[in-house]
Amino acid sequence: MKKILMRFTCGALVIASTSAFAGSRLTAQQCNDYPFVRTGGAVTHTQLENELAELESVGYDPTDTEHPDYPSDIERAQTRLLTKYRADCGSQSPTAITGAISTN
């Protein structure tokens, strides 16, 4: 009986912690760290590397030579990244999103 109670308690804790983690939003600082959020000043090399890494995390592959689909492939990745931003940050408004996603 004690083992059953222990398993039930552990399971309940896992479910509760997973729910809390899944429902949490990013902080304002984390939202401002998205690559297309410009908070002023010149863009650094590190910021460019971070932006490329974020774009790659949503499917952009700058080395794909079999399907040279530039610029539409990077625009799709930027759109996915903006969708991810909106899901993570919700109604938090970044300091500034300038030229974020342009679909010229």
C-alpha cells in the first residue's frame, strides 16, 4: 500500500511540474532576446550568429544547395520564428520590433 501511495504521489508531482512548465511564459528579457527584436544600438556578430541559430532551429538550412529557394526559404523560417515568439511571449510587447518580418 505504501508503494502504491508513493508511486501515485510521484506521478502527481511529475504531472504538476510538467503542467507548470508548459504553461509558463518567457520573461520580458527572454522575449527581447529573440533575434528580430531590436532594442537599439548596432547589431553585433554574436547577435547575427544567434539569429542564424534561431532560424536554423525552425528549419532554415543555409547549406542546402539541392533546393536553392532563397529568399522564400528564409522568409518561411522568419515567419515560423515570429509564430514561435508570439507563442512564447504572448501579449508581452517587446521594446521594438523593427523590420521584423517583411514579406516583400
